[in-house]
Amino acid sequence: MAVRAAVLPAVGAPLEITGIELPDPGPGQVRVRLAAAGVCHSDLSLSDGTMSVPVPAVLGHEGAGTVVAVGPDVTHVAPGAPVVLNWAPACGTCHACSLGEVWLCANALNGAAAVHAHTADGTPLHPGLNVAAFAEETVVSASCVLPLPPGVPLTDAALLGCAVLTGYGAIHHSARVRPGESVAVFGAGGVGLAALQSARIAGASRIVAVDVSPAKEDLARGAGATDFLLASAATPREIRALTGKQGVDVAVECAGRAVSIRAAWESTRRGGRTTVVGIGGKDQQVTFNALELFHWGRTLSGCVYGNSDPSQDLPVLAEHVRAGRLDLSALVTERIGLADIPGAFENMKAGKGGRALVVF
């Protein structure tokens, strides 16, 4: 069956909106009609080679939709069921999974090497991060499909697949923010806005949003920020001034840039925690001297997929949505069509815009 999709023909090449031939679901597979897909910076990292995946590929890893058909041996979902796509399904058997660290599963991205579909001329296509959500329909492993809990709008639920799980997990699982603590979030894109809302849910007392764009202030404050700062060389000093010259208890970096990682570190109090969520390139070198590591006693940690277990966290997030504590629509800065994805990529490259949501 032919469907339209956004295809990355080669690393560094522009996306092409084209028809692809999608197979019927085989054993252990599910076919999903997409309701929406989020345009995430990780997709840009795939297209420019920061993260390596087989190409040509159908990109898009943050999506939700309705099950159209299931293959043999699929029992947890049926046609007509609303679902969220999980781009990093845990195998349950590797060393990380045996430790309960399913977000570090060694086999989570094995599916990216599979042949997902074909172009009209027969060229094989891979699913960029397992799920190929930049398409009208997709066929995925059953492990990549999570039933959507009731009470969550299907279109907005796409954001639960990456931005919200990552931002929520960075606050609740990685940094483990406690009530009354102060938090700074560097980068007010989709993940950053989710982290700001999550810090509010966690009971943080002061929540400082930092971004290079003044246009993000209203979005950040709407998500829960008590203060907004334009990123500059003075940001750590400004944050210390807001926190009694101490620095925040927790800093969460969502941009993946050396300068902002360093600023987040310097903005954290002595003994505080700095969590790096942003995906930076190998050229983004961050340096520390041995004395400051000893003196400040800070914890610096990476954070993959929010250190989340999607199967466990999705029901929790759905309850926050139903209770009005988590506003998914507030994370979306524009709603676009499939044909607009290449333009959204250009905006991300230029540092413009926030989270674009592709609505099918």
C-alpha cells in the first residue's frame, strides 16, 4: 500500500516528501495510521549525521495514532486502538535491562537497520528510529506500540512519545527534584517546556528558564517558569543572584551545546545536580579542571530518554494530563502538515521555533 512520507535520502541531504510502499504487518508487527508526529531536534541530529542511522530512511520518532491492522502473535493491541509509538523498546534481556535501566537497552535501536518500506523504484528504506512516524501510516514492531490511556487527546498524545517522557524523566528520574528545590532549565524547546512543567509538578520553589530567544519567555512562564533569562556569558551569575548567591539545586540542559552545558554546571550550587539531556555533537567539548570538580562537589550526569520506562511512565503522565497538571498543547508552537516538515527542519537549524506538531 502506498502512503506519503518524509524520506531522508542521504546524511546531510534535504528531506523529500514522497510516496512509499508500505508492507502489511508480519508476525509481531502492527500497522498504525498516524494522527500526529512531533518534529524533534533528534530527527535533525539524524539528518545531519550527529546520530548515525542507516539511510535512506523515513524519519520521525515521536508519534501517536490508531492501529489499522496487526500481524500474527500480537495480542496487546487490536485494530481501532489508540496508541503511542515507543522509539526505544527495551529487549528485557541485555545487561542494562537486567539492571532495570531499560532506557540504556543495548538492543533498543536494532530495528533501525531493518528494511521498513520501499520507494516507488524499489529502493529499500529504513525506519530512522524504529518507528518512521513522518508518514501517513507506519508498520512497527509490536514492542514499539503502547496503548494510550483514556482521557488524553490522540493528536497531543504524540508528544508523550519523546518530549514529555524525556523532560518529565529528566526532572523526576535523573535529577530527582524534591519539593522546595530550585531548578534551572536551559533551552525552552519541546523537551525544555516539558521539563519546566515537570519541575512545577515536582513542587520546585523557583524555576528559571534560560533560552537564546526572547520569544520563548511567554511559553516558558506558561509552563511554570518563575523567572526567564536570555542566555549569555552572565547567565550563571544571574542565576546565583536569583538564589541568594548559591545557585540552583538542579540544572537541566536541553540544548546539547558545550557553552550551555558549562553554564548549567556553573549555575548549580555546591553539591547540586546538573543533568544533560541535549544531544550534542562530538565537536562540543566541555572542559573542567580537577580542583573545581573537587571543590564544588556537584554531580554531572547524562540523561537518555529521561531515564524513563515508557510502559510505566505513560500511565503516570496520562493521569497528570487528566488532572490538568500537564498541558500537552502548551508544548506545541505550531501545527503543520507533512509537506511542511522540511521547512520545520530549516527553522530548527536556524534556532527558530519550538515544537512543531505534524497533524495528519
